[in-house]
Amino acid sequence: MHLKIAILPGDYIGPEVMAVAIPVLENVLKKSGHTLEYSVHDVGGAGIDNHGKALPDSTLEACRAADAILFGSVGGPKWEKLPPKEQPERASLLPLRKHFRLFANVRPGLLLKNLIETSPIRPDRIPNGVDMVCIRELTGGLYFGAKSTTTLADGDIEAIDTMVYRKSEIERITDVAIATARARRKHITLVDKANVLETSVLWRKVVGDRIKATAPDITLAFIYIDNAAMQMVLKPGQFDVVLTENMFGDILSDEMAVVCGSLGMMASASLGMDINRHGKGYGLYEPSGGTAPDIAGQDKANPCAQVLSVALMLRHSFGLEAEAKAIELAVEKTVADGIRTADIAGGAKAVGTKAMGQAILARL
């Protein structure tokens, strides 16, 4: 197989961790007999500085010509004074999601047993670590519903955000959750607020009907968002696949990342309806964390999330499960051998970004 990838490193630590991820990608493909073609392009703050906008035309064109996008991290204090709609994340990542119709965010929450001490959760609550996946709907809800701000007759100001969901949107994200659950423990927890929100009532009906009709092998549980936030701390092991709408998923997946110890270990995939030339879904793959300006250029960033994003890309956009698993096992072995960056070192001696990359390569 010949893989064509658009690589968008982004800002601050983005290029540093991407420089670790690319050799891992090259190595695993070479060992399995696949070929790789990739091109590197500016995005985010780098796009603003070098091209005048966060998503340059040349970058978008390269993404169109590729089978998948490997994304870094964008934004930071340098560009915070720009108007909100021109700031790096809003003006690059969101347009990419919209252009490629990326409707499903898949974020694994994995806390390896060797890293239990990095979690703020008491060890007795997570004796075997944490292993769950959050499936977040990306194109509906409050983020994309009609918005307005109005000055009323009495001088008061009223702001309105509209939460809108369609049956078809819920069905397609449910199908992603079903496919994910079938590769795991076959259990889905739907997080909603059906005691208050009409959209959540629709979510419960559509998800329940979809699983009953197409996936009777999957068990389904329902939980309100407030209880889910509490249970994720009290007993995270009860969750396998967590399915939820856009805003709830945005909040809950960040909580999951904290429970799992470090954003430096959290990869994510944004999957769409478009099909690449290999017959797989087009996707954008990125670390869950930010650009970490405070440690940029110091060889301190944890590259694992970016490396694990490569594994997600190989799995979802190319169907290369063995290669994806090889990368994940290499990261796991590196950590188990006590080789860790500062965010997961737990007081032990830490290695730098480049050394962590070399250690992962050695175990691939």
C-alpha cells in the first residue's frame, strides 16, 4: 500500500513532537513493506506568520490531495490578540473539520498500569489503570446551532445558543461507537441530559433503536452528564465506550484525559464521511493537548500523544491494524521500561523529547 499523508506540525511544541512521530511512521511502514509519501505544511500560527492566515490555501490543497491528515497543535499567546475568528485554532482546525465533514471524534483514554501514579485518582480506584474511549459528535449541538445576541427594550442583553440534532446525525455517530465497542468490550454508555433536554430525549431513542436493530451484541447504558462527570472520577473502570454529543464530549473527554494522568499520552482521531482512495474513511489525527508554549524549544515535550495519533491514523484511515498495534506496544514497552518524559516521570529522572522518540523506535 502507498500512503499519502499531509503533515501539519503547527506551533510551539507541535514541530518538536511531530519530528519524533514521522520516523516512527516511516519505520513501521518500511518494516511491513508499505510505502509513504508525505508533505509538510504550515497551519495555525505558523500559517498566519508565513501566509497571512491560519489555514493557507496551499495547506488545504495538500490535505485534499492526501489520504489523511496528521495534525500537530496550534495556537498560543503570540496570536491571542487577534480577533477570535482569526485565531489559530478557530481559523484552522474548525474549517478543516467542516471542509472534510469530520463528524466523529474518537479519543482513547488510556492510563497504562505502569503510570497509575501519574493520575490524580487514588490508586485503589484504578488498580489496573484506565482503558476507555470517548466518542464525541463534532458537527451538531450548541457549537453549530443558530446564535444571536439582542438588546431588549428595557436595555437588558439576551444571548441565545441553539442546540440542534437530527436523527441522521445521531445514527452515524452511533455507528462509530458500535464499531469501536465491537473491537473492545462491547459496551456503550450514552451520556446525555434527557431529564432536561429535548435533544437528549431524541439521542436516547435513536441510539437505543440503532443498537437494537443493528448491534444486539452490544450492551447499552444511559447516564446523565452530571453523574457521568462524577463517576469518571469515582469509578472510571466502569466505562468502555462513552458516546455523547458535542459539548458534553468536549468537557468529558478533557476530564478523561486528566483522569488518565497526562495530556501528553492522549491521542485523538476526527473521522468523516469522505472516503480516501484506499476505501477507508478520511480522518484528521492529532494529540489532545495544546502547544505548551512554556516548554517549547526545550526538548521537554512528551511526544507519545503524537506518536499514538499515528497509530490511530494507520488503523482508521488505512486499516493497518498490525502496524497500529506495533506502535502502541512500543510506547507501552518504553513506559514500562521506565523511560519517561517529565510529565509522566513521577519524580524519577526524565528524558527529553528526542530521547523518548529514540526509545520508542528501538522498541518498535
